[in-house]
Amino acid sequence: MEKIKLIMNKALQFVSQAKAELKKVTWPTRKQTLASTGVVMVIVAIMALYLGIIDLILAKVVKFILG
């Protein structure tokens, strides 16, 4: 029974500390979030295009080599 109380106290302490830390966080504004999302989407599109081109080139090279 003591072990359970100890575990519960530690869990409650953890939740309390986590809550206190979350209050210190400076959350991004909507504008910052949208700007960051836009940057990520552009980079993903560029990488997809790049990898698609590399895939096509390598596929043609392998097809040429193997006949």
C-alpha cells in the first residue's frame, strides 16, 4: 500500500511540474504558425520533386544497364 501511495505522489508531482513548465512556454502566434507551415510545405514539395527526378534518372540507368 505504501508503494502505491509513493507512486501516486510521484505521479501527481510530475503532473504539477509539467503544468508549471507549460505555463512558461511562449506559444507561436497564428501568423508564425502559418508562416512556418508554409515553409515546411515548400521544402517538402522541393524535396519531392528532387527525389522524383533522381528516381526517374536512376530507373532509366538501371533499365539501360539491365536491358
